[in-house]
Amino acid sequence: MSNIFVTNHTDKTHKDGYGGVFYVFEPNKTVEIPVEVARHIFGYGEDNKEPYLARLGWIVTSNDLDKGLEILAKWDLSTEPPKKNQSLSPLVERVPLPVKKAGGKVLQAVA
């Protein structure tokens, strides 16, 4: 039996359960759950997400499907745990060193 790592990137806590076990998905926290729980709650591995989005209360009619899918897109479901301390930006903005003046001449500091 494999597990799925679920990260909630919304601003709301979500509570849900399966088989008498309840899970709390807090914003920006990762929760490890069994794959059958991910399937039951989020429709993990299923092509048709509509019944799952309706059960979650994210859609009322099929006209709301796009809205529900937008909410679902804010959730990460992965077979691998997220990497800790991973920088979101690969580069830190570089700021030039201050210009020094020496006796009327402008000298550029060299890094």
C-alpha cells in the first residue's frame, strides 16, 4: 500500500475523513495519507473529478466545474514528499556595490 503526500496551498483548513479516520489539511502543510484516502477525498488517479469536487462542496452544478478545478489546482498531491528548505527562486537579486568617490574621481567598487 502506497502513500500520497498532500499539500494544501489554499488559505483555508480542510477536514475530511475516510474509514473512520479523519485528516486535517492546514494551509501550506503536508499530510501523508494512504492512496485510497486520496482517491476518496480528491479523486486521485481518476479522470472525472466532478463527483469528488461536489462531495467536497467546491461545486454545486457542472457549470461550476472550472471553479472547482481551480481550487483543486491549489492542492499538491504527490508520491514523493516535498523537499524541505527548497528556495522558490533559483537566483537572489544582485545589487551593485555602492560607488565610492575619491578626490573628485568616481571609482566603481569591484566585486
